[in-house]
Amino acid sequence: MLLFETLLSDETKTEKAIHIYKSYYSYMIYIAGRHLSDPADREDAAQDCMLKLISIIDSIDTSDEARLKGLCGVVTRNIAKNICKRKEKSNVSLEEIFNVETREPSPENIVVANDTLRRLVNAIERLSPTYRDVLKLKFFNQLKEHEIARLLDLPPKTVNQRIFRGKALLRKSIEEENLNE
């Protein structure tokens, strides 16, 4: 907020920010789209880029359009790559954990799915309550991270971290179980 108050108090900074936004925001979306398929993630990357550029607005020369466009592209690309890495780490699906193939329901596939679910429930139950609670809310109740945070009265970043670590512990537990079979 202080950043915006500073920006708005100086007309030159405001004009620079508006120029960057009007001239290059769609370009930032385009660059983000090279790495991110989700339109919301593209918007997030472009908005993060604008915030980073605003934070260094004093050192940006808007008269050199080619250089400014390059700056916007580099910053947006790096932000998009970071978002992509973060999503890859945190978006491990249950199918990936168990290597379950999704096909039409047949008696054999139903048995495999039930066995997989049983193994998942057992693996989650073996975790400490710290991770068990958030994973149950995430997988079985299909709640979003911010909803879990509100329910457990925890910061959202703590919930995200517990989900990430819980998934890693689950993965390790299941790999060990597969090796012992």
C-alpha cells in the first residue's frame, strides 16, 4: 500500500506506470502465456511484473521503448517460470501418486481404484495430525487452501506448506510400501 501511495504522490512515477501498463501489459500476458496455460496465472504473472516494475520505477527509462519492452519480457518470463515451478511442485494428483490409469469403469478398474483409495487413506492415517488434517480436508473434503486456513485458523502459507510437505511424506510412504510388496 505504501508503494502505491508513494507512486500516486509523484505524478512522474504515475505517468511512467500508466505508460508501462498501457504499452506492455498485453505483451506481458503474451510472454506469460508461453509458460502458463491458465489465463488466471497469466494475469497473475503480468500483475506481479507490474508490481516489480513499479517498485523500481525511478530507475526505469521509458524513452527507450525497445529496452523497456525487453525488461518487461524478462521480468514476466521469470515470474511465469516461477509460477510454473510452484504449480508443478504443489499440484501432484492422486493419480500421479499411485500411477492409476484413468479408463472406463470396469470391474477390474473399480477394484484397483478401491485398493488405491484404501492405500491412500491408510497412508494419510499414518501421518502426524499436522499433515493428516490438512490432507484430509484437501483430498476428501475437496476444500481450497484458503478455506482450510480459515477452518483451522492458520495462515494460508502455513496450510500450503503443510499440504506440500504432507504430499511429499505420502509419496515417500507409498514408495516404501511399493518396495516392500
